[in-house]
Amino acid sequence: MAVYRLTDRIFSRQWRRNKDYAEREIRRLARRRGLLMNIRKQTVQVLDPKTHKVVANFQEVPVGEAPAVSERLRNLAALKVG
């Protein structure tokens, strides 16, 4: 499970810099605001659908820096997906 960290936000204030986001969280927040996502190898860009300008950039957090996911959180995520 990849974890992404906000590198810069240009027009939007909905994402926090000190929080790590899973891809599904970024997707949910982008959909809520009507924004598009562009996923590349280790980066995620959130785009404005009208102008196709970048609203926020996310970079994948290396495995050693990513927070440990507890067994309880894994089970909750499995229940949401299933």
C-alpha cells in the first residue's frame, strides 16, 4: 500500500502538508471537489478539469519513512473494500 505526501499545493487548501495520504484518500478528496487525478510512477497530480492546471502534487513516501499500519487499520480497510 503506497503512501503519498503533499509536496506542494497551488490553488487548493483541502490537503494538509503534515499528513500522509493513501491513494484512495487522494482519489476521494479529488472526486469530492470535482478534480481529476494523474497517476504516474511515484507521483500523483491533482488537476483542475477546466484548465488542466495542477492543483496539488503528491510524492510517494519511501518505505522506511512511511508510518507503520496497525493490524486493526488493515482489517478495517479490508472490510471497506470487501
